[in-house]
Amino acid sequence: MFDCRALPNPGRFERYAKLTGQDETVVAFLTNDPAVSDFLSHVFALIDQTVEDYQRRNFTDLMVAFGCTGGQHRSVYCAERLAQHLREAFQVNVEVRHVAQENEAQ
């Protein structure tokens, strides 16, 4: 579980309030912030090490979670970036679920 609450929060700005971490303007906001890039580089390093170990040991399942205040912007963005990274680096099947978004849709 990675806590994204220390990252800049686009949700504090009205223009992003109804958007998510999958919307292009939010993606641009977060992508352009050095703190977010630094955070994700550490996440990628930790998870890469785990995936490599899991593959050597023939493990098939790994769960990674991100959390933030509302589960709408930062955690969604980070989950999507990690999924993209893992698909490209390891050619693995990645399932992404945005639980807060799913709950809101119900």
C-alpha cells in the first residue's frame, strides 16, 4: 500500500474537482510535478524488485494498492502509471481496479 497523500493534490482546484487521475488535464498536472515523478520512481524500483523475485519463484499474483484522500486523482494516476510500467517492463497481465470510483458509480 502506497500513501499518495503527500503528493500535490489536483482535487484542491475546482477545474479538476469532477475529473479523475485518468483525465488528460489531471495526468498533465501530475506528470509535470517533480515530486510525483520522484515518488513513482521509488515505487517502480520497489515493485520491480518484487516482480523479479516473484517471477524467479514462480509466484503468479501480486497486489499493489495506492491510497489518497478521495481515491480520485493521485491514487488513480499512480495505479495507472504503475500498470503501464509493469506491462512494458515485464510483459505481465495487470488488472487495475479503482475501488473508490467503482463504489461511487454504484
